Amino acid sequence: MKVLCIDIDSLRADHVSGYGYHGETTPNIDDLIADGVAFSRGYVANSPCMPSRAALTSGRYGIANGVETHGQRSQQIDRPENRTDWAGSWTENEPDRPWWTLPELFFQNGIRTIGVSSFPRHPAPWFYHVWHEFRQPQEPDEEMTTEWGHVAFQTPRAAAVTDEAIAALESVDDEEFFLYAQYWDPHAPYNRTDEEIDRFRDVELPPHPTAEQIECHREWDTLRGASQEGIESRDDLNELLSAYDAEIRYADRHVGRLLDHLKATGQYDETLIVLTGDHGEEFGEHGLYREHWSTHDGTQRVPMVIKPPAETTFEPGFRDHLITNVDFAPTIADYLGEPTPDRWQGASLRPVLESSDAEGREFVVFDHGLYTAQRAVRTEEWKLIRTYHPGMWEGVLPESQLYEMDADPWEQTDVADEHPETVERLEDEMLLWAARHRTGSVDPLIRIAEEGPSGYNSFAAQFEGI
């Protein structure tokens, strides 16, 4: 079996042209969408980067794998060897297979596993455990520093990722493979030329934030606030979004090169291809600009596209089923013909790929743990956000927020007070979900709330609040 998993950082679904965005940001991803199935309501189970990729590769939610934030608490995934003095063998009651990650599943089946990613420098030592080959793209030769004035994990460009991915594919010849290619673009800082940015300056702006909202946001003294980011008007917002869109277009161009290589070598049709983002990016809808900080859709909702192998049955098009990135691992295992490891918590999407009429979930639950500690439950109609730690926004973020998503997709009107029975019902669902999915007696998101999210602990001292 041949599998390509494409993971694009900071890519929100509603800036993908194939998802209906007004600007032509993603012609190559749009072609992939046309060849496969795209999910309009796909959410990362955890955000941002490390928690999201832990969910993707472990097949488990952060409440079970233990990675809910960055910093010290992100350095180990919950596995038996991290809880005991492991002596090199497993007990009869805990054989190794239930704890396999997605790359381990391929590795143990003798299928070549290749990672192309700068992510271990984030750092995330658990991420590069058990690969046949792991390539970290080098920074460009020209000066390419971050906004902080130094080279960091965010500096490798999409061109280098695709170059390494193509070289890796050439090295495996026509063998089976699992190739994971991770692109940092369009994560900030934005490095596109004025010419690249200019093509997006006339794209229609979203309705939020309004001019009045921007004026209000400028009164906030907070990380990634309007004043800190130089946002004084909708014109400034347009410039920021145009730079973001240019980065998406740049990443898409090099994703296209990788897909074209598969086509040129006759491997595209037979390859199972998964494309997703690790999280999105918010641009002032709720007061922060160019940041991923909450469980709002700007942070949590990403494109999720699957192109099954040609010899399998599927129904192309969009799906409105509620899914999370925890579902990708069991879906890939399903196509591989391998039983899902017992500890995995997602569900194979293969029935949904084969038929748009397939039954879906009533709700999904997802967390953010870097700048706030939040958990959200999303149903067909509602989204309830529960804030366990408000980060730097104490007094602004209520304990509970309720949004009617069809009528209010930008999550602007909190209707919790008008629907107390819905709030209570969804909070009960959230509590039952947590009890079913956590490992052990401690919910790691609650622990983060007690100690303070790592982003809040790192940056709060710089700001007085709002």
C-alpha cells in the first residue's frame, strides 16, 4: 500500500478556494478535492501544533495521549514505558500493539515509513519515534529569519519540503510506503513578495471583524492584539489576510509539485492521499490577529481531504459529517487491511467515503491548551465552548459560550443565557465524553488549567491584561 499524508500548518478551511473561498489560493489542493472526498466540518481534536499532531499520529485524543499543550507537558505521550520502569518487554495484559502509533503500524508491517518535517525541532521527541527514515529540511541559503530575528523551526520553506519528499519517493522506487510531508507555510512569519501578495488584495474581506470591532480591539493590551499587530482598520486587515493567502498559495504550489511527481511516475491513482491542517489561524474574529488560541472555528476547523486508492469504491464530493483528525489513523489502517489498535479512539471514515448517506456522529469534542484551556462540543446545530482557564483574557471569556452555528457561523452572538437547557445538556455530553476517553483519573486539560497554559505562562508577564 502507498500512503501520502500531507500536513499543512495554520491552514484554516475557509481560506481554501476549493472550500468556497473567494481568492484562488489552492488550485492544486482543489484538484485533489475533485479527485476525492472533502469534509466541510472537519476539526482538529486538539490544538495547536504539538497536541494536534499527537492526536493525528497516536489515534487518540489529547485527553488520552496526554499532549494537550506545548512546553514541558508536551514532551511525552502517555504510553506504558512513560509510566513505569519499562524493562524492555510488555506485560501479558498490555502487549505493544494497542499503543502503536500510525507510523509504528506501517513500520511493524514492514512498509517503509518516511517523515519529512522540521517538527522535531519544535521540539517533540515522541514524534520521530519509529520511522525508517526521517528528513528535516534545511533552512534556505538566503537570509530567512523569523520575526524574532533568528533562524528557528519555522524557517524551512515549502520548496525544501517538497524537494526532500520527492527525493524520498525516488529512493523507495516502486515499493509500498507511508510518507508524511509537513509544511510550515502558511504559518507566520509571512515571507511572500509584494507581487505574490498583490494578487489577493482585491479578494472580498470576511464580515468580521468589523471596523467597529477593530476599534474596540485596539483598546486591548494583549498578545497578538490589534495594536500589537498594527491593525488600525479594515485596510490593515486586508493587508494581513492578503499576506496569509499568498503563503497558502505558495504552499499549494509546492504541494502541487509533490502530487505531480506521483502522477508523472504513475503512482497517483494507487496512492491513498490524506491532506489536512494541524490547526487554523484567527484574524480578529474574536480579538486576536494572526494567532491560534481558542476552540473557535478559525483555530480548530481545517480542510480534511481524502483521496482513496483507485481500486477502491468511493463517492467523490463533499461531506458534512462531523469528524476530527483522530479519525485519520483508523481510516488509513482500514485501507491497509489492519485491525485498529485497541487504544485508538477515532473511527474509520471509509463508510462515509463510500457513501454520503453513511451514518455519522451526533457530536465531536475538541480542545485547545496553549493560550487558553478550552474544550468545545460541536453538534449539527450548536457549539458549546467551556473555558477552564481564560489565559490573558480573564473578564472577557465567560465560563460557557453557546453558538447556533448555522445562523451564526462566525460565532459572534453568545446565546448561552437564552438556552440554559442546551448548555446543561451539552455540558453533560462533554463530561460523559471525558470520562469515556481519558486515560486514568486525571483530565490533562484540567491539570493545565490548574497550572496555567504554557503560552499564558510564557507571555502573560508582558501584558497587563485587557
